[in-house]
Amino acid sequence: MTKPTPNAKAVITLAEVVSAYGDGCAALFDGLYSSVSAVAFQAGNPSPLYQAYPVGTIPGIEDKDVRLFDILRRLAGLIGKLPGGAPLYLAVTIGAIDLLERQIHAGSTDYQPHLKSLTKIVKQLFGERRIIIVSGACAASTCAIAKAAGDIDAGRTDCAIVLSCDALSEFIFSGFASLGALDQQRARPFDRSRAGLNLGEAAAIMVLQSPRLSVGDNVIGSIAGWSLSSDATHATSPDQEGNGLARAIRSAIAAAEAAPSDISFIAAHGTGTQYNDTMELAAYHQVFEQPRPVFSIKWGTGHTIAAAGMVQLIVACRAKKIGKIPPNALTLTPEDNAAGWVSSSETAVRDGCILSVNSGFGGINAALVLS
């Protein structure tokens, strides 16, 4: 825990997560820093997709109820009372689509609106409050954090809760499989032999507060700048030259009143697909004159869709605190543009700012800078 930095526009005072490593931040950190992947084949699942591709599923979810709702119950059990009256920014891709799937499999024609059902259980678990839904594809939670920090900085609220969640479902699985985006082995972000991503699931929550409040030393991270951009080139494929992401990074660094040389390390989107990783590295080379240590967590957690940005940001805050980023454990032969940036071992990092980036379908790019 630290005090807010002078240029902080919002501070993170609580963060918790449920991931394929289990319940809590400690399980996530232990797994990643131990180079142990939580991605595996699901031998007991009858779906042929789960037989063909490894996934990062949260252990102990039995699918007796809507899977996403059970995951949220697990997350709610990890936290105490949340600030009353604070708005909640709910970052999702397609919401509780598994509710719709269950209704279809049951032969029902009286479908319950899955987003309405999701917001109802969110209020039950996290308190009656205003909910703002943020849908930004795989950058959704980063977009939501930026929106919440912006509202705090503008004085529209002194405190905000950001919640992000996505559960594995046939709908999500089928969509990525149809694009040929899945790897039949564990994903290898930024590796020369990478062949696609692994899907995962997670739920994460953060409390953001104004640095003007008396938060004392209870600060996990200080958000100093953010920016969004759009490639506007393709529905699912990013701009291969990385121009859109580079614009977002430069703008976020400028908003943080910093320079590229102030960035200590990068928490990368790093999916393991050919297109994403090529685009990301191209963007980094545009912005930075010298390599920066880069890590992706998706080799261990799988790609957790909407929650990906918040989960990696939680890890990034931990990395800053202990002075080392986790290994890119399965990246044994980095592609040429990743040499000097990506390592399969833990890497010590100097003091400085954190850059965390995410990209998603529709050409969306999001960048956050923590001071």
C-alpha cells in the first residue's frame, strides 16, 4: 500500500479477483510467478469444443445455476462492504449469454433478458446502486476503469466501483473457433510459434476513489492517464501496423503528464494470435525508442474477455510493488520484434509508470497509465 501520487486522477483502494487459479489475488500471483498455467483440457466436458481446445475455467463451478452468476457469488464472498451510493461500472462483452443458452436448451420460448437478469444479481450481491454498463469487447474493463476515473476526475462522483466478468459458454467458444483464433495447445503470446489464444473466464472488482479523499496509505495504484482509439479497419482484425494502439498509448502517457521514457514496464494484451501480437509489438516500437519489459498473463489465465484488462492491471500493481514482472512462461522463442521486450523468466523492473493496454473486436484500443 502507498499514498496517492501527485498526478493521480483516481486511486485504486480495493482489488479482488476470481480466476482459473482459484479465489483471490494471492492464488493468481502465486500461479503466474510460479510459471504454472491454469489452462487445461476439460476431459469431463461433453462439448467437442472443450475436448479440442484447452481453457482456463474457474475451479469448483458446477453449472447448477447460470455459470456467470455463480462466479459473481464467489467474487462477492471475497470482499467486505462496498462504499454506499457509489455507482458501479459493469464491464461485459455479451453479459450472461449462458442464461439464454440454458433457456434454449430447455426448450423455453419465454426468454428472460440476460442483461436485465445480470444487473439484478449484481445489485443483490454488490448493493442497490446505479449501474453503468460498459461494453468494449475485450478491452471492456479497461474502458470501464477509464470511464470511472474520468467521472471521478471531473467531480461527478468521489468513489466508483468497477466490476467485470465473463464466463465460458458455447456462444463465446463457437465464435472464436469460427474465426480460427484458438490454439489446440497452451497459448504462447509473442512467441514465434504462437498459433492462437486460449479462452478463460474471470470476475474482478476494483474500488476507485478520488485522491482528494482521505485514503491515507490505502492505495494499490494511482491512475494518472488513459485513452481510447479505434483502428476503423476491420470488424475482428486489428491494424497490423499498430497505428491505433500507438495513438492511444501516446495520448494516455501525455494525459498522465509523463513521457515514454517514464514507462517502467508494459502489461500487454498479448493474446497469442498472429494478428494481435504483431500489432502490439508494432505499436510499442512506434512509441518507445528502447525496449520495455513486457508481460502477458494469458498463457496462464486464458483470455478472460471483458475482465482481461482488470485482471492484468491487478497483476501489474503487484509487479510494481515487488519490483518484478511475472514470466511469459511459455514464450520460449520470442518473435524478432519481441527480442529484448519479452522474457520467459521473471524480470526486475525499475521504478516508474505502468502502461496497461488492451484491444478488442471493432478495432478498439485502450491504454491506462498508472503513476
